[in-house]
Amino acid sequence: MGCSLDWKSLHEGCGLRRASCHTFTQAHNLDHLKDFRSLAETRKFISVGNLSELMDIWRILDMAEAGETNIEIAQMLCENKEKKTSHSTHFELFVEILEAIILALVAIATAYGGYQAALWDGQQAELYAESSSLDVKANRFVIENDQATAYNANTLNAWLDAKLQGHDRIAEFYERRFLPEFKIAFNAWIKLDPINNSLAPPGPFYMPEYHSSIMDEANNLTKEALTKFNEGTQARSTADNYIRTTVYLATVLVLMAISQRFEIKSVRAGLIILSFGMLSFGISNLIMLPRM
């Protein structure tokens, strides 16, 4: 270093060591210590026998420069983290808004589906009740028709007995007792001379002219009851379709709950897209179903 001093004596004679160095650095600005990097300052400091202090000061300068570098790196990391946090915050905000919209649509669609299902259930019960009532009326007419048929059959038998025994006045009496609709068929049957004509139908009931308005009414009521029953069954099916769609929409809620458990953007975005697609399909089904 261009100095004629005894290095060993300098090293041994230096009693400051690290404590002196710390005292020196506390009394002088750290920026001033950086001047010791120059060769002239180093020689000057050694010339007074402070070699150990100089070595300690260099260590401090190295640590200070390393600290400044670390501070710069930390600042860059913080800036990147802030940018990343800003982007993440924007993504989270967009996702939360989209999730809120999806949940609101699911809630409205589910409520609407349940409401329509309840209405169609009531419609089904009403139609089944009407069908049962019509069946009761039809059965009443059938019983009335059976009674009329039995009456006409018994009167016809009594007329045949009187006719075969030659009691014309009694036969005429029974003939006047036929019901109007049966009397038309009876007159047409008599014209065929059934007693002597073996080709004649076996009785007025088999004649084309025979017609029972009571039985026609019973048949009409039976058909109407069957129609009401089928409409009730269709109403039940429609209610089931609404309930099925409501359960399908509940799957969207499950997917939304699962997506909120993931912090991975791609997974969360994929679940949200899937939920939105299923929601669209469920709403389209609700639109296509019949409404009350």
C-alpha cells in the first residue's frame, strides 16, 4: 500500500476494533465513509495506524450497498405485487358481479318454476275432480238406461204372452206402456211380422230405429270425463317438468358454491361459464313450458 509501517504492530496496536468502527460510523455520515474507497483516503487512514478500523468500515460499506440493493429489489417486488393485486382485485370484482347476477337469475327462475308447479298441481286436482264428477253422472245415466231397458224388456215379454194367448186388449194395454223411444223400434219390428217371419231381428232392441238418449248422454259424459282425466294427467306432467327444471337450477347453485372455494382463476372462470350455460338451458326450458 506504499506505507513503511509494521503491519503486525499496526494490527496489534489498533485497540478500536469493531467497537471503535461503530463509534466512528455513528459520528460520521455513512456517505462520508464511502470516500474511503479512494486510494488516497485509504493510504491516509492507514498512515495513522487504523487498519482494522478501515477493514470494518469497508465491511459496513459493503453491507450498506447490499442493503440498498435489497431495498430496491423489495420496492420492485412490492410494485409488482401491487400490480398483481390490482389485476386480481379487478378479476374478483368482475367475478363477484357475475356470480351475483347468476344467483339472482337462479332465485327468480326457481321461484317462478315452483309457482307454476303449484298452479299446475292445483289444475290437475281440479281436472281430476271434474272427471270423477262426470263419471258419477255417467254411471247414474247408465243405471237409468238399464232400468229403462229392463222395463221395456219385461213389458215386451208381457205383450208377447198376451198376444200368443189371444188377449188382444191386454196386448194393446202393454203396447201403450212402452217408453217412447222403444215404441218407435217396436213399431218398426212389428211391421216385419216377427211372429211369422224368422228373418226378423230377435227384438226391437236390435232394430236400427232403437235409440236410447239416456245412454247417449252417459257415453258423452264418459268421454268428457276421460278427456278431463287426460288433461289432469297432462297438468301433472307439466308440474313435474317445472319441478325437474327447478332441481336442475339447484345444480347451478351447487356449481356456484364450488367455484367460490377455488382461488385458481381458470377453474373458477370455467365453473362460472358452466353455471351460466346450465342457467340459460334451464331458463329456456321454463320459457318453452306451458304457463297458467
